[in-house]
Amino acid sequence: MTRFFLKTLCATAVLAALPAAHAAAADFPTKPITFIVPFAAGSATDQIARAIGQGVSESAGQAVVIENKPGASAMIGAQNAARAQPDGYTVLITTNTTHAANEHLYKSLAYDPVKDFQPLTLLGKGGQIMVVNPAFPAKTVSEFLAAAKKDPGKLSFGSGSSSSRIAGELLQQMTGIQLLHVPYKSNPLALTDLLGNQISMMITDAATGLPQVNSGKLRALGVTGTARSPLAPDVPTIAESGVPGYEMGYWFAAYAPAGTPPEVTKRLNALLVEATEKQAAKQFYKQTGTEPATSTPEELKTFQLAESKKWGEIIKRAGIQPE
């Protein structure tokens, strides 16, 4: 009788807690949400995080705090997010760097891109742009390749994300040139050195590179997509500039720590998807040439696994050894 009584009491307590849990999820959020960005302020990921954060704040009636935690190829920010409380109040706004490429670039990670995170939604997809300092003699991709072949290993390229790095590595692989890779914590930091003529070239996200091109501070040689960007129609694709078949892009997505309750996950997905349709996000997409893209959590999970396989194959073909 005692054992039966205890089982009944436990079952009653669990059932009683269910409405409270659903009520808490329905009221979510009741305090500010933190968006962790694993790249520096001014990066494309930072820009979309702030745009999406503004939309989420408008819908939820709560502030969204942006925390930039760059470094170690975005691993520092990803690790911080993975270790946060799984209560929905910490969201990682990130890219394929942390969730598709890093596992193939490093022998060990401080986080597991699958087990440590609850997928929320895709946020967008974009292309990159190859830029040089205006003082650099090359005015086209072909001229840059010729200069690189003339002095193997003398010219350098900077990168502050896996997308940026692999774009440069793929260019070397497909053309036979040899460049010195200079890593940075984030693309804006690499751009600073490019502006100072400290490195020869970089391939960066359009959101970071185009403003510098439009202001005349950098020269665009080519874009990484299969078609020219509507924001830079005079800039040819790298593929049409003598490297047929060249293509490289990136994507943005949102994740919560693993263990986030299903109802909170559902609510976050709804808030984030709705935010992509608000004015701040629309302005970001338009100004950067980023393609809006959203998904269900399950769709993002499937997409991430496919992307990890694809990036792994690109990295292997490029001959990059895990560090």
C-alpha cells in the first residue's frame, strides 16, 4: 500500500506540474534574451543578429542583448552558448563556421555541434566577395592569379571565418596558386589589415566587404556565387573570371543549448521566423544581398548534417589538415 501510495503521489505531482510548464512556455519570454554572436561587432553575423534581435524584441516585448564573443574560429562563442542554461534565454546566432566546418578543420572542439545544441531556424544565406587594397596592382581575378603564380607563397590572404578561409583555400586548389594564410578572430579585423595593406587579399561576406568597396577603400575583383550580385552587378563572378566551377557561400542560423524545452523551442522558432519579416531584417537582407531563409528546427537539423558533409568534402579536397 505504501509503494502504491508513493507511485500515485509522484504521478499526481508530475501531472500537476504539466500545466505550469505549459503556462511558463506560453508566457515566454518574461525577461531579456541574450544573443551570443561568435564573431566581432560589425561582422555579417553581428549585423543579422542585431536586426533579428530588434524584431524579436518588438514581438516579445523584452530586450534582446547582443554579446560578441569572437575568437578561435568562433569556437569561444559556440562553447559559451553550449554551456548556457537551456531555458531559452540564451540563443546562438551563428554560421556554417561553427556548425558545419569547424569539426573538419580541428582535431578536437570544445563543443559538439550536434549534441550540444537545439536547432531553432535558418536565418539567411549569402555569398562572398574577393577584395584587395586599391594600391594592389591587380584589377581582375586573372591579374591576381598571374601575380600569385609569379611569386608562389609571397602573396597572402586573410580570413576571420571558416567560410572566408575555405573560399581562399578553394581558390588555391582550383588554380594551383600558393598563398600565405593569415587567420583573424573575425572578418572585420582582417579587413582592417587589408585596408592598411598588411595582407594582399581576402574573400569576405558581402555584408562586410561591400560597404568598403562602395566607399572606394577596397577594390572588388569577383564574387563567389554562380551569378553576379544585384548589389554589385559590375563585379564578375570568380567562375566567369577564369576559374570555372568556383562557388562558395555561407548561411546564418539560430541555436539554443541542448535540453531547451520543446514548447520554448517552438516559441523561439516563431519569434525568430517572425523577426525575419520585420523591417530591420528586411533592410539587412536588401543592403547585404543576403537571401532570407527560415526553417523548422527539424529542417535545420537535417540541413546542418548535409552541410557538414559538404564542407567536409570541400576541406578534404583542398588538402587542409585538421589542426
